[in-house]
Amino acid sequence: TDYDLIIVNGVVVTDTDIAELDIAVKGEQIAKIVPKGQLKDAKAARTIDAEGGYVMPGGVDAHVHLQEPPLFGKGSTADNYETGSRSAVCGGTTTMVTFAPQKKSEDTLLDTLHATHAKAKDVCYIDYSFHLLVGNPSERALSEFKTLREEGISSLKIYMTYEALQLHDGQILDVLLEARKQQITTMVHAENGQVIDWMTAQLEKKKMFAPKYHGTSHPPMAETEATYRAICLSEFMDTPILIVHVSTPAAAAHIKSAQDRGLPIYAETCPQYLFLTKKDLDQPGFEGAKCVCSPPPRESEADCDDIWEGLANGTFTILSSDHCPFRYDDAEMGKKSSVSEQYPLGHFKYIPNGCPGIETRLSLTLGEDRLDLKKFVEVTSANPAKLYGLWPRKGGLIEGQSDADINIWYPPGKMQEYILTNDMLHHDVDYSPFEGRTLKQWPRYTVLRGQIVWDKENGGLLGKKGYGQFVKRDASSLAGPRKAGEWEIPL
Ligand code: DUC
Ligand code: ZN
Ligand code: ZN
Ligand code: ZN
């Protein structure tokens, strides 16, 4: 045979092109992409007829929390590396970047990295890398950035909120300076922690404890202010940042205006800010806890429309899941852990922050038919790969350069629409905040490094635990300082 796998009759969509092309895979890589029909004499071990469906690079989800301690309270996120990556592949995501969380009480980042490697080794269904979560930018931790780069890590995340992790502005400058020197991209959780604490105290005085007050305690202003502050610190240090999980139109406006000034400011949003609003937090009983994430779902559908618009106009570089799962019905470390003798109906401030979504990210977003197809591939696959130093191996379909990571979607009219229920999903979580929504698309086949790992109609999950590999990353091919080389701290 000439090839291991051939995909014919598809409409191939990448971040830059859309055309009727056939694809040939040899080993783990894309070997050839040619006009439709040109592979008809080639011999292959396996041929997939896409029947006119879209063929896209596999999804890259660059914001995933697995087997992590929560930001407060006890326990761990619900999914581990096995169940989280299993859920990912069943929804068309073939690469994930998760967090390696350093605690404030820890001095080193390298131990954190090695401990996280141990969690992921031999259990992942998809390829993976880690962002270092810097909880303590000690001198030792800062001195380790160089080694992180040598070990294939080119990004880290910092928090402007949460007592357990919040950095003050001087510490943020320390991180940005060292990140600049080592060509590391810094992700920022931009919410003003003191504003949130103050609002929480006001609500407690009035005995307002229901899940919906999680939203009240995280006002848009807290996000807008912190976003603008992060932009200012980044401009001062002349080094790129990515603002994670942006939910607020006013924050997006600051990001857009910084981008228009040529600053290396990148931004991420997530499906929860496209699909959920305050109404989802305000449900009978404790149900609203299912949609408690930070930042919270915002005021109205008009806000969601603005976030969609930000994806279309390029304000948002990437669309990630922020998969950060906690079980609903788990009194010890799930959403119900906020229920106690003192708070029989729960207290919003003890509800773990985060929602599952690694499996639904691609299908929900594509099914809405609101984004141009190339833009969809750009924000869900190509750009996360470029931003975090995985391109062109991941996120593209380039002959001889890209891994054969491919999603083949249902052709128009072929998939019966259905209502999403949690039992269709493959995570280790007892709910999805998106249950009840209509799904109009789902990957029909998913290929990872040449292997068919998902075949919706014939066996579903075919991939094997442990097939997923750690992928070393280079410096970002999108983000960089504006004045590389000649720059000095403005003293
Ligand atoms: N930030 C995240 O990135 N994920 C979940 C909760 C949070 O605050
Ligand atoms: Zn090491
Ligand atoms: Zn965050
Ligand atoms: Zn997150």
C-alpha cells in the first residue's frame, strides 16, 4: 500500500482555506493533500468516505483543569487525566494543554511539572502539554523559567484573584520580566480579588447566600478593571499576555483597543460565555450551582452576542473549554460541598468554581452556525497551536509537517439532531451545564496521529488509554515582545 489512511470526498477546512480536497496519511503524519479525485489510484490500508462532510484539524483545547486541587475547599477536580482526555477525544479534541498547579506554599516549579507529568503518563487518550500555574513567584521559581523552556513548556498562568493564588502587581511584574527573557507567554486570570471579597461581604451581611449571588459577587467591573490593569502591566514590560476566559463586553473592548494600538495582547473566551447567562445561575433550589464558574455567566443574551462578535472580529484569539469539573451531587468536594448545617441551602462562596465542557466545546459552537468556518478552525485549533508553540505539528493540515489529527463532521442532513444529556458524555462528572441544548453536529470520525480514535457509528471510542503523548512546545509563533533585543526595564 501507498498510504495507511485516505480520506476522500470531504470539504477540507483549515484556518486559511476551504476546498474539496482528499487527504492521505502515512504513519502519524499528513502525507498529501490533493484536489478531490486525485488519490483514486492510490492504495491505502483504510479509506474513509467523508460524503461531503467538513474535514478539519483536530481540536486543540488550551485551557483544561484535570486532577487539580480546587481554588478553595477540599479535594480535587472530578476528572483525572484518563477520564478528562477520554471525554476530550469523544468530542473531537486531539490535543489539550492542562495546568500544572504550583501552590503558594511551594518554592519550585520543576517539582510541580514533574508531579504533573506523573499524573498524565501512560493514561491519556490524546496528546497533551502543560501550562505552569505560578502560585509563588519566588526567586527560585523565577530562576527555573529557563529550564521550563528546555523541558518544552512555553506558557504559564497567574491569578489576580483567589486568596490561595492571587499575585500582587509587583509579583506580576516579576513574572512578566522573566517570562519576557525566556519567551514565555503569560496567561492571566483577570478579576480583582479585593472587589470580589468586598462584594461577598456585602452579600453575607444581607444573608444572600443562594447560588445566583455568585454572579453578583463577581461584578463585570472586577473583570474590566483587572483586564485593563493586566494590559497596562504587559505594555510596561513589553511582553505578551493572554487574558483567559473573558466574559465581559467592557473587558473585551479594552483588549480590542490594546490590540488596535499594536500591543501583543491576546484573549480567550469559552462556550459558557456564548451560551449561558445569569438566568442559568438563578434556578430553583440549588440547581444554579451547576453554572457556577469564574467569571460567572453574565447579564443577558446581548452580552453573549458581544462575545460571539469578539470571536468573529478577532478580539478573541482562541476559544477554550475551561473544563474545570466538579460533581454536583458530591457533598465532600462537589458543588454541594457548600451545603452545611450553617447554610442548609448552600452558600455561593463555597461552591467550587468551574464547569465541565471539554467534550461539548466543538460541537456546540459549530452547531450554532454563527462563525465563519475558517474562523471556527482558527479559534478552536490553529490559533491555540500557534499561540502556545505547537504549530505546525498541531492545529493544521500541512503535508509533511502536521500530525494526522483530523475531525470528519457529518455532512449536511446526515445527522439526526438530538438533545444533549449527560449520559452521552464521557467525563466523570454527573452533569453538564449544557444539558437540554440541541446538538446539530458531532464529529463522525476523529483521527489522532493516524489512528482512528473515534467512530461515532461503529464503536464510538476506539482510541487507547496511553496512546496520548506529551508534546514539547516551542516559543509562541503568534506572540512576542514588540522590541525584541533592544529593550530595557524603563528606569
Ligand atoms: N479559573 C479558571 O481558569 N477555571 C475555573 C475557575 C477559575 O477561576
Ligand atoms: Zn525536569
Ligand atoms: Zn481562571
Ligand atoms: Zn480555568
